[in-house]
Amino acid sequence: MHGQNYKRLVFSRRYIILSLESLIPQLPGGGVENWAMVNPKGELMRRIIIVDDERLITELLRLLLARMIEGCEPVATLSPAEALEIVERSGASLVISDYAMPEMDGLQMIDRLREAGHHMPVLMLTGHHDSSIEQECRSRENVVLQYKPWNNTVLADTVRELLEQAALA
């Protein structure tokens, strides 16, 4: 019985996505896989990319967002390069990024996003209280800085505000 319910759920989700595809014949990027997930109500979910080189941080943020932000699809990665690939392949409504990462820092990742034509909001997280980081974030389009450790309620409120801004853009 459980297996049948799962198959029915998968079939229903596919049906909803395929129904949307038939309503929008020219999908950007060439296919349904480039669209966000659809919730059971048929509403597109907002994809939030979380990138931090610390697995514990990405998992905490993923769980926090899944519980506190209705209609979001949090996707976590440890690599800024992989985050860029995900955005390019699948799109995103919001990116949450650590500032200091070994591969490339969060500001370099933002610059690459903007160069590729992606202008979604970015929430930059850092444990480094440095005025130069604040200035760098302010100098970039659509970037908000918050410090670690964060307050869950404040972080969730900020994410909601940024998602609203993204929806209006």
C-alpha cells in the first residue's frame, strides 16, 4: 500500500509538471528539469541555493528553511562552483552563501552570477566582522549581509523579504 501511494504521488507530481509544460510550450533551457519543483497544490516552489564549505552549516540552513519558509526548495552544496552550475542549470530565487570559502569566496561567486546574467538576491553570511566585507556587499547589486551566528527568526524573516523582492523583479 505504501509503495502504491508513493507511485501515485510521483505520478501526480509528474502530471502537474507536465501540465505546466503544456501550458508553457517554450521552456527556457529546454526542459522541465530546469524548473523548480511543484508542491501538491500545483504551485512552483522557490529554489534557494545554500553554499558553505562547512557541511553542518549547509544542513542546518537547509533544515531551517524547509521548516520555516513555506513553498521553498532548499538545495545545499559545499562548493561555490557547484552552486553556479545549479543556478545555471536549474535557476534559483535566492542564493545564501558563506563569505570565506577555499575554492572562491562568496563575493567572487556573486560576481560570476552577475556576469552570467543572474540577478537574484544573495544573502551573504560571515563570521568575520569586518567593515571591508560590509562595503563590498553594499557595492554589489541585491546583496544582504548577516553575521554568524545568526538568529533563526531574523534569518527566516530576511529570507522571506528577499524572496518577495525576487518575486517582484
